[in-house]
Amino acid sequence: MVRHYLSVTDFTAAETLVLLQRAHTLKAAWHAQQQQEFPLRGQTLALVFEKPSLRTRVAFEAGMTQLGGHASYLAANDIDMGGRESVADVARNLSRWVQAIAARVFKHQTILQLACFASVPVINALSDVEHPCQALADMLTLYEHRPALHTTTLAYVGDGNNVCHSLMLIGALLGVQVRVACPPDYRPHPDVVEQAQQFAAAHGQQLSITAVPEEAVAGADAVYTDVWASMGQEHEAARRRPVFAAYQVNQPLLRHARPDALVMHCLPAHRGEEITAEVIDGPQSVVFEQAENRLHVQKALLLTLLELAAASQSSH
Ligand code: CP
Ligand code: NVA
């Protein structure tokens, strides 16, 4: 059975920690300019992207180059997945040429279908339900600043979207105390909340969801936000602005957190909307560390999934 990474829940807590440790080691080697051998020499990653991307795309492309392999970027117009050709056929064709597929899709169902028909590992590079690669980078960043994850509180303020879902799940999985503040009509999906609650309970914790940002942020070690309208929801942006206005991460809200609280954002950011320029560009912000860590976690993820795929092939 090929292992995919469609959700942060596809790896156990132990597997996730090993992956983060591997990313940490890769990062250290990269900073020391100790280029190791090229373990992915001759291997290709297909990037099937239905939406724009800076961080995810470049981190995968640069990551493959650094590991000795190659990434082939396929934009929506190039293959028109589901139009020119069915998702199933795209998956079956790509599996004949490449060793892994990373896909950024509108509907989560599309990535499930890709994984169903691919015989190589599929990575979720963002869907409407999850953004697991981002969540891995966020946990690495948090761990670097607050190594005792079990005693760390992370507050997410804003839209209960894909980024919020993956963050809740991975945080709860690793024992981080997660608190979420969203407008009542923009809460995370109840199924995701329930699953995250179960992970939290395993650590003797409780995930909290509130409509009051100050409640979520009180005494937090990190305050995280994301755009109010995600890709594909641009037409809702004007309608959402007044609903989310009270959820802006600004200096008065940040004062409720610990004085040294980290400020986190997956980027791209809309300064003056979900976060003020003063806060995102201020001394507590780690947003570019999060962005850098995309490279290290995605390299670790590629190595891990390709090793697992090779091991499962050799056992047949
Ligand atoms: N954070 C993130 O995934 O950025 P991109 O949309 O630029 O890939
Ligand atoms: N929630 C945002 C994240 C972008 C990285 C979106 O889906 O557009």
C-alpha cells in the first residue's frame, strides 16, 4: 500500500515527530552548506496546481533540486484536470512517469481521487479542507521557539479554513494546547473539530473554540491568523470584511498574549485586514521562518514518502 500525505492525520504523532526531526536535521545541514549526496537523483515530482502558489511551489521545486531530483510544474491550464482529462486518468498517467505527485486543488475530493488512482505517493499541497505541508512547517517553527510543545498554547484567530483545520489537527496530535476564535458562521468543520478534540483528549487536553478573540489569545505562546477570504472565495471578500473586523490580529489583541508570544501567518497576508503591518512586520513575527521551514519539511516529507514507497515495492 502506497502511503500518501493528504491530511496531517495520515501520519501518527510519532511519525510526525520523526519527520519534524528529519526536517530539523536537513535544515541544519542546509545552513551549514553541507550538501549531502543526492538521494532523489533521477526522480521526478509532478506539481499539479489548480490555484496560484509561491511558497508551496518553490519549496517543492527547490527541495527536489537540492535532493538531486526534478519537479515538473503543471498549471491548471496545462492539463485542465477533470476537463481535458479525468482526474483518474491524470493520476494513472503521471504514475507511469514520476515518483510522487503534489497537488493543489479546489475540492478535497479531487485529491482523494488522485490518491485513489495513483500508484505513487500523493501529497496535498492545499485543498479546501486541509493544508498539511503548511501545518508541518508551522509545527517545526513552533518547536524551534517552544521545544516543550506539551506546555505550549497556540491561538488561531480568524476563518475556520483549511489552514485552521490542519493546524488544529496537528497541534492537538502533538499535544499543543490549541484555541480557536472564529465568527460564529465561520467555524471549522464539525468533523475536524471532533477529530482534533479526540487527539487533544489523548493528551489530557481540550481544544477550545470561541467567538471571542481575546479569550483564545489570553496568555497564548503563539497567535496565528490567515486571510479572511481564501483562494476561490475572492467574490466573498467584501461581504466577509465587516464580519471578521473584530478578529484582526493587532497590537491591542496581541497584548492579551504572553509578552514574547510568536506571531504566525501562513502567507500571503493582507496587511490592514486580518493582521496589521505593525504586528506582522514587528519583532514577534516568525512568518518568514515559517516560509523557510516549508522547504525543510517538504524535503523531509518527500524523502520519507519515497522511502516508504520503495520499501513497500521491494516487499512485493
Ligand atoms: N502558505 C502557502 O501555502 O503559500 P502559497 O500559496 O504561496 O504556496
Ligand atoms: N487559506 C488560504 C491559504 C493560502 C496559503 C487559501 O486557501 O487561500
